[in-house]
Amino acid sequence: MGPRIAVMGAGAVGGYVGGYLSSLGHDVTLIDPWPEHVETIRANGLELTGMTPAECFTVRVPTMHLTELQSISKQRPVDIAIVAMKSYDTIWATQMIAQYLAPAGYVVSLQNCINEERIAGVVGWGRVVGGIAAAISVDLYAPGKIRRTVPKGGASHTVFRIGEVHGRITPRAEAFAAMVAGIDSVKVTTNLWGERWSKLCVNGMRNGLSAATGLSGNDIDRVETTRRFAIRLGAEAVRVGQALGYQLEGIGKLDPEKLAQANEGNQAALEEIEALMIAGTNSGARSDLQRPSMGQDMLKGRRTEIEFMNGFIAAKAAEIGRPAGAHAALTTLVQRISRGDLPPTPDHIAAIAS
């Protein structure tokens, strides 16, 4: 019998990964707080769609509401708990599933932002594994329905990165990566923290901008004002990450050093970075439906992760005396929009960019 996997949070990423793992024959249970979503999956299965016909199917996967979680106490324990909740829900979600872990069980953070320390505060560092889904772009657009709006990575882009917090390759990381390989390309990384900060740079460039402007990912890059502000956000995040000692990976398809230089008066670097960003909107590599997760949250009236993303970058910058004014300004702007003080519009970016 294979390991039992519980996914805390069957939203876009958690539902997509958990649904795929279940379709591949793994023992998966989805756990989610949205009653309509849970009941739809129970009644009709989880509908997954993607960019090709082979990615479109419905999978029957055991699903339970949070209020039913205690029933696991009468079942076999959980070997792998995947936490795929929003960052602000990390601690309580980990606390809820931790009591049902097997003696050698562990928790995988498959989230935006950097949450490993929060999880370790509940289960201890030895039971934490990092999981990064890079450029996956999935959307829970209706109860029981998740769509992927970018192609699979395959050989051209490694989507999943699995890593231990201490940076060594372990059998459990390799075993989990082997499961995930059935979904899309994956690697076991010795550079979890550098990978994490690099993904945070990507999120910091896109999520808050989508929330503040109402624009899709493609439209952010098509409009010069938002594109240039995204570059500024990326450059600040790169310099903060470097100052913190992280070994940065690619920021999506962007070289981190050139991204930083593009905001520091290097015209050749700026032209190269802008060309890559504009090319991405015309290549068909991502659908015009693609909207960063925070933009989706804003449309749905949900709390955003702005404090854990751009706000986190600004806070780390302040700790080490590095400038990150764009991240601080965007954090404040998104908080005001979330409260209903302002409507989302691209016009805000010109104001805070000056």
C-alpha cells in the first residue's frame, strides 16, 4: 500500500495537484473549507481542464470538509500532508492535520510565499519539505472545476521543485518528486531557499499588480506603465534576495541580474527584459484568461496574500536597510482596494510609480 496523501486546501493548486495524483492511482484525500466545492466534487468528481484535450478529464477523489477531519482518527494515518492553503491560513491548517500524521509523516508546503518556518513552528523542522509550483497558472473558476491556463512545462521548463530545508537530497524528497513527475516536470533541488525567493520575486512582480489594476497577466506586460513597474518590483526583490544571501534562480524566464540592472539605468538590460516580457504575451505560452492568484482573489472578494508577498519583501528589505519602496507602496495600495476605499484600476500604478 502506497503512502496516504492528504491535501489541506483543494483550491487551484491543491486541487489540481491532488486531483492529478489521485488520477495516477495514489491514495489522496482532499480537505477543503468551501462546502459547495466539496459537495460538487463528491457528486460529480473534480473536473480538470488544460491547454490540450489530454489534460481535460474528471477524477473521482475522496473529499472531506474541514468539519469532518476528525474522522481520520479512525482511518490509517497521513504519510504526506500537502498544505496548499493561503499563507494566512498556514498555521491553523498545519495544526489541524498534524495530529493525524504517521510517525514518519511530513508536511509539504505547496504554496506561494515562504511558509516553511510557520509550518516548522507546528511540526518541527525535521517534518517539513518545500514544494514549489513555478509558472503553473491554475484557476478554481467554479465549484469542482479547475483549469490550467498555461501549457505543461515538459523539457522546456521545470514546473515543480521539491527540496529539503537543509539542502540535502533525501529519499523522501526523491520519492515525493517521483509522484509529482506524473503531473509535470520536476526536480529535487538543493537550493530550496533560493528557489523560494526566486518564486517570490515572480509573485511580487505580478500578483499585487493584478489585484491593484484588475489586469490579466498578459495585459500587465502589454501596458508600458505596469510593465515598467513590474520590472521595478522584480529588481527590488532581486537585490533584497541577494543581500539576504540567496542563490537566485531564473525569475521565470528572466535573468535576475539583468532584471535588477533594467531598473538601474542599464538601457540594454531594460530593452532585453521588456522584449522577453512582451514576447510572452504573444507566444501563446499563457492564455489571456491567465490571472495571477491575487487578481483572482480580488475578483472573488477574498482576502489577498499581499502582506505575505510584497509586504514580506518590503519587511525583509527594511530589516537589512535595502530600498523596496515599490513593494511597500503596492502593499498599501492593495490593502486600500481590499477594504473598498478604492476600485482596482491601472491608473493607480502611475500614481505610486512617480
